[in-house]
Amino acid sequence: MKISELYNIFLKHPYICTDSRKIIDKSIFFALKGDNFNGNRYAINALDKCNYAVVDEKEFAVDNRFILVENVLDTLQKLAKYHREQLDLPILAITGTNGKTTTKELINKILATQFNVVSTSGNLNNHIGVPITLLNMNKDTDIGVVEMGANHIGEIKELCEIAQPNYGVITNIGKAHLEGFGSLEGVKKAKSELYQFLIINKGLAFVNNDNEILEDLNPPARVIFYGSSGFNHCQGKLINSDLFLQFKWMSTEDMSFDDDIFDWNNNTRSIKTKIFGAFNFENALAAACIGNHFGISELNIKNAIENYIPSNKRSQLIKKQSNTIILDAYNANPTSMKEAINAFLKTKLENKIIILGDMLELGSKSDIEHSLITIFIEKMNFKKVFLIGECFYDLNTHYKGFNFFKNVEELIGFMNINPIKSSSILIKGSRKNGLEKLIEYL
């Protein structure tokens, strides 16, 4: 079946499902495959509720409700690209080592005050999530916001070819997914694929002017700079980051060219967030800058950012009995780990404890990066340090002042006997550690 023919079916049944347990009316089921599952086997059950099922194994295509294709994933991506080509709307792509999802959520909240926005749901930012995000857009959508993740070179390029963004922002560059990228230089090359797409297609990039690495990646000629140093289209000032971030921003249109001084006294541009850490300043400033570019009012930008409450294990502030907990356990790499620890250390909180979980997908760099983290915190004055996971545990003979555990269950057992009370606790690690399980016992 041609993509144009499948697209005509999609227009009549404009909902895409990839999980047979979550089928909705007027939907098409795409029988995707993974290392441990074959969606073709669930297609017949999916048809109890959906209208069509796209499969790529002939034995499962038993009647005309099945659409047999060569490769289901490839078909999903081609359908999404074809759909995007029919949509006359701006699409903003977001990538980077850290802060993608927080930045995306803030941008979405801001733009949604005045536009009909469709953005990436949660962390569905890969070769499956991006097509699904695009297929959620329709003729009523004003702006699309697409988060793009990657763990190998060439992936951002592929996602850009599908989403065809007009605008883009790279949040930052750091040490992450080194197993796939090979090195920090590999990370740079991979993330710069967004800039390269925008250059070829005459798109516009929003660039953090405080980050020299981003300038080295050769952004496109059409660029809007934001930052706190130098002269930017959108200027920011960090006011306070003791627990919650506070900052000010303004457009250079507000600058007094007579004395080269910014007027920082406008209250609508003074923002008190509910987001933890100074490292989120660049994310919030990027969101304000992008909102301003798309004509969002200053008051709407302020209200959207101030009303945003982090969730899904990202910089969440949790009060439990006598403890104050900062849960940032959705993702972790050497760069984000150090930023979170530094931000936590600078707060005025008392009795500080850190619980760190293994950083994953670091490949041959894993041992040295975990060792560098332990060296980094060795001289810091934390009340207690708990390190969880096989990677950290391998270091237990070298750092006697720390508490090492092979997994979360071991630490839970320890805390049942030695409860933690009246403390401020940072929990940071990769999501596969399951560190959120600790909240019940704190």
C-alpha cells in the first residue's frame, strides 16, 4: 500500500496506537517490534477496538482490516513525514544533553496560553515517539514542539528528516550516552545535526550565547541569542537559586540605547519558579525567549513559568514527614550529576544527604566517570552519602566514608533499620536504578 493511500485511511481514523492494551476508537494499531516483543502477535486482539492494524508478517494479515507492509516502524515514520508535509505550521525541535524535557514543558506551557500547541508527551523523543507526536497534530494545531533524543550519531538527522522543523534549540552539550557516541566530540557531532538541518532548510535557531560549545557547533545564519552575558536578543539575569530558581529576563527592544542599561524593574519579567537549581536558569530563559519570539505576552510568560510544577521524577520537591527531598531520578550523566550536586550544596537547607544511583550508557568511560563523581563529592560536607548500583559499588574499597549498596532494595533494608529523619535529601540517578522507590521509606 502506498503511503498516500494509508494517509487517506489515517484521515478517517486519526489516532495511532502501538500498545494493544490502550486502543481507542477510530484508531490504527501499528504492530511494532522490540527485542522482547512482536506487535504482530497482538494485532488480532487490537482489532477488537481499533479499525485497522498495520503488520509486517504475512501470516497475521488474515482479512482486509490488516494492512500488510514491509516494515511497520518504517511505515510509521513515512506516514508521519507525509503528514507533516501536509501541515502548514511551525515546528520547533528541541535536543541537547540535559534539560530537553524541562525546556519542552516550559515552552509548551507558555505557547499554550495563546496557541493550540501539540508537543511531545513525556519523554517520547525517539524514532517512535517523534512520529507519534507529529501524527497527533492536525489542521487545528498552531505550533508543534518536538523533543528529540539520541544515543548515536545520525539519529537527530533522521528525526529532523521526519519532523522537518523550522525552528530549533540545543539546550546544552555534555557527557551522556558515551557508549553510543564514543566521546564528547561524538555528542557534539550528533547534536549539531539539528543546526545542519536548519542551515540547509533556512530555519532559525535559538542559541544560548553563554555556552561557547554551542557557538562552536556552527549555528545557522538565522539565529536568536539568549543569555546572561554579552549582548543578546533575550537577556537574562539569575536572581536567586536557593532551592527554587528566580530570574529576570527582557527583550533587547526594552534596552535604553542612550546609556546601554537594561531596565530590570518590570515586575512582569521577574519570575519566581517552582523549579529547583540554578542549572535550570538556561532552560527557563530559553522558554521565555522562544515565547517572546512567538508573540506571547510578558504576563502569560510569567504566569506559565511560575505555575509550572516539575513532575515525573525531574527536580521534584517532596515533603515527607521531617524530610525535604529533591527527586531528580529520571536521567543522569556526569554533567547533570555534577550540576545537581552543586545546586543542592549551595542551598540553605540543613542536614544534607545525597543518594546517587549509577549513570548508565557510558560504555568504556563508565568506571572513570563514576570514580570522578566520588572524587568530586569526597571533600564536600554532606551529612551522609549513599551510592547505589554495580558501577558505584565497584568503588567501595576506595571510599570508606561513603555507604555503598548494589541496588535500591539493599538501601531500603538499611533504612528500615536506620531511618533517615530531619534531613534534606538529593536523590539523583538514571531511571533504571528505580530510586523513586526510596520515597516511601523517607
